[in-house]
Amino acid sequence: LSFIRRGSEPGDFVLVVCNFTPVVRHDCRVGVPEECFYEEILNTDSTHYGGSGVGNLGGVNSEPIPWNGRPYSIRMNLPPLAAVFFKPQRH
């Protein structure tokens, strides 16, 4: 399950991706609206929260591969029974 949570400012959003299965999903692709770096701002599978530590080493870059009706996409490691939150970082 994935969704975008929009903020009050135009262009301000967080991408949330959830995995409700006990299996790690490697190279999971999700569509995103912008080409930029997506910082992983929260991972509920972090060892900090008692999880297994599967993650994305701080974030992922988008690619010009359309997906889910979006012009760009990201590939990520999706931890088991967890949610990851990504925030676009524009430089």
C-alpha cells in the first residue's frame, strides 16, 4: 500500500509505503511525482524501534521510469510488517 500525504504548501508532501506481509520486498518500485532524492525520514522496521533494520540507507533517487500513473519512480527495499516514509529533497 502506498500513498502521498500532501502538506498545506504546494509541493510539500510525504510518500508513505507499507508492507503488511512478513516478507521483505527487494527492489519494490513506486511511482512518484518529481525527479529528486527521496530521503527516508521514518522506517518503522528500524532497529531503533526493535525492528530487523531493513531499509534504504537514508533514501533513494527517483528514476525517469513512469509507474503507477506518475512520471517518475523509486526502487526501494520494503521491510516486512513495516511502513517507510520518504520526503523529497530538492537542491
